[in-house]
Amino acid sequence: MRITSSAVSLNVPDVEASAAWVQRHLGFTEGMAADGFSSLAHPEAGFNLIFLRIGLESFRPTSAAGRVDGLLVVFTVDDIDADYARLRGDGVEIVTPIETEPWGERYFQMADPNGVIYQFVQWVEPTDPQYAP
């Protein structure tokens, strides 16, 4: 198998709101758009982020329409503390404040206007010796 590109496609009520949010706060750019559709890219993300409006007849499978429960869109970053400060300063809704897990995962989570959860992660030294390399 040879994968030539990747995308995450999310079914949301307000495509324009999510698209504008990831452009403003995460640095994505819109490559294609139509009524109820937006495809965005970031030079460092490794995949496109696509938003499709709930109710589009072309959305398949219909059983997944409007469901993003339990989904996290996760990005590993180099300076999580600076990103956290910047996004808080921008008024982004932080749903999980920054914290560090004993195995070295330092992260925080935020929500876009449609409730999609984005997580930034930076790997640091584990604080618990059982997780040390």
C-alpha cells in the first residue's frame, strides 16, 4: 500500500466557524471550499482538515452524520507553554488546562465553535521513574 495523502473529515453544523477558527488560531489555510465544505491544510500537519456540514446528502455513512463525540484532533508541538499562552490570550476556549502526565505527555485541550476538541502535546521527561526510557 502506498498512501499519497491524508485527511481528517469532520461533520459539523457550522463549517465556516470551524474553518475560520483553525485558520485564525492554528495557522491552517483553506485550499478548497464550497457550500457546506471546506478543506484546509497546514505545511506541518501531515494531513488536510476537512469540514462537512451536517445534513449534506453526500455524507457517508449517514450513521456517522453529526458525530464527533470522543474525537480528539491532536498536534505535537515544540513549545507548548508558548502556544498555551498565545491561545489563552486569543480567547480560545480551553477545555482542559495544561498538565503533565507521569509518562511525560504535557498537553492541553481546546474547543472550536462547533465543539471539536483539539489537543496540543509536547513530550517531556517522565516524572515517574517507571516510564523512564
